[in-house]
Amino acid sequence: MPAPTLIQLDRPDPAAIRAELLEGIAAHPARTAPKYLYDALGSRLFAAITELPEYYPTRTEAAIFARHGAEMAAARPAGATTLVDLGAGNCEKAARLFQPFGVERYVAVDISVSYLEDSLALLARRYPGITLVGVGTDFSGRLHLPPAAGAGPRLLFYPGSSIGNFTPAEALGFLRQVHATSQGGGLLIGVDLVKPVTVLEPAYDDPLGVTAAFNRNLLRHINRLAGTDFRLQDWRHVAFFNAAESRIEMHLEALGALTVRWADGERSFVRGERIHTENSYKWQPGDFAALLGEAGFRPPRQWTDAQGWFALFMAQA
């Protein structure tokens, strides 16, 4: 049983991370990138969010796979026996595709290769005939794979609704990189669709307060990375659907006038002032299909649930 290949492409630069975070905190309005929501505790809190009855994306996507998985396998790009899993996490979603999709090489991509190590070791025991490669890189800015990812057509896999964290312009740029990286293969991607606000908003502001804890934990992470002195009790979670932009917005709102300090600076906030922590864009199916075409893909196949809440698109390069 060959051991998985593990490659860390990007080494985190603590000084650059600190500078990025402080620039965002000092801005008007203040902002942070959603990737900073996912420290170790944030990742566990998000896993808990996916179990909430209000959070429909995970179970809805799973139901689409269960119902239409065979059709997806039949529609996969010819010769694309390499599966590239973007934001692989525990690799379980991708592992369910190994047999029906005829996967011969699996490339798990996440921000830290050490995060992938245990999952890939487990997969090596379960699937000894598949070549396993772990790649540590922040693909949100630049998508680049090492030679170990293999030659020939690739099927890139981007499940969940993470494409919604990109603005439409950013999504187009990202999808163009995906098209190039597929080497003539294609893309299988999850997309959250526009739906009633009464469904959308509780998914991002649940009555149990798990999403609020997830959002507020960001401040603990910023304190560690940037040396700030945020106090969680000074902030509340705010989430709402911005219909004009077709996106859920998450913010942290100051409960009173306060000043956040760090070694060489500070930023004052008035009561009600917010830090914009995440967007989650919701798409109309036709608009997302058009975006794929603009990125260079052929007209896609798509599968949705009965309510039309979520879609999976298969697009050939």
C-alpha cells in the first residue's frame, strides 16, 4: 500500500496574515476574509452547523447525490480519472465518488497539508489501488497544482456552497482557473440557489446560536493571529439576505462604543458599527450556467432537489 504524497505549496506568512487582518479591521467599513472563520474551533462549530435543522445545504446536496449520483457518473468527462477535491476537509464527500466515477488518482486540496494527513492515511487503507496526493495551498487566491497531481484530464470537485463566498467577478476569475487546471476534463460544483428569505436567514442565524458562536469565534482567531484585544462579549452576530446583491451577509456588530488595540495601532468603533465577515451569494440556475460558459466550460448538466433549493453542475471543459 503506497503512502499518500503530501505537498505543502504555500507556507503561511504570519507577518503577511497579520498585515491583511489589521488592514481589514482598520478599513471603513471593517472587513475580514471568510477563511479566517475556520480555525480548529471554527471548523468544529461549522461541522455542528451542518447538523442543524435550519441549515439545509449539506443535507440537500447529499440528497441530490443519493438520487442522481449514477447520472452524474455517466456524465463525467471522458478520461478524467483524476479527481481534484477543492477544500477537501475530511475527504468523505469525494470518497463516495471513487467507485462510481472510476477514480484512479485523488488529489485532496486544502489550506494545510497536515490537516489532510490523517484522512488520506485512512483512505489509503480503504482504497489501496488509488494514488493519493495531498496538496496544501490557499486556492482562493491562486489555483495551482504540483506535477504530482498527474497529467491528463481532471475532474475538479467543489461541493458545498463555497463558490458563494466569491463575488460574481471573483467567481468568474476562479472558474477560469479551474477550467485551465482541469486540463480538458471538467468540474462538478455545488451551488446554493435563490430561495425564500424565510428559509435563507434561519440557516445563517439559527435559534440555538451555533452560527453566532461560529462568527464570534473569528474574533478569538484574529486576536491570536494579529495580537488584537477583541472581547467577544462586546459583539453580536448579524446575518441577513441582501436582495439587491443576492447574497447572505454575515457581520459582527459592536454592542457599544469601544476601541480595539494592537501593538502598533488601534481602531475605534461606535455602537452598531459592523465588521463584515462573510458573504454567501445565491444564484439563479441560468445565471450560474452562463457564468460557467463565460469561464470557458461547455453547457453544463445540472441536478437539483425537488424544491429547487440547491444545484449540482457538471461542466466539461
